[in-house]
Amino acid sequence: MREIAITTEFIKLQDLLKFAGAVETGGEAKERIQGGEARVNGEACLQRGRKIRPGDEVSFAGETLTVRYAD
């Protein structure tokens, strides 16, 4: 599990994947999310604009990312 710190209220799923380095481009994020590769809090998510807030867990490509507020 890897923690990702954000300074905003939320981050969109596709932006989180780019920020975390799980994908290289927004286009890749879009394709892979719409292909069913992402799970948010244990449920499949096909919405690339899904708002991810601190405390949410995102599973993608065998890795789990958790979001928290930056200190």
C-alpha cells in the first residue's frame, strides 16, 4: 500500500493515477479505467472523473493507493 498526499479536497481518479506514476498519460488512464482495471474502495470503477478523497483506497495494476491530506 502506498500513500499519496494531496493538497486539495479531492483528486480525480485519472489524475491520481498520473500523479502516482501508475500511468504515463491521461489517455492511458482513460483507456485502462474504462477497461475495468481500477477499483475504488473494493468496487470496480469505470468513471475516470470519480472524486477520490482522503481515506479512499484505489487498487490498480496490483498496487493499492491510499489518499491523505498533505501535512
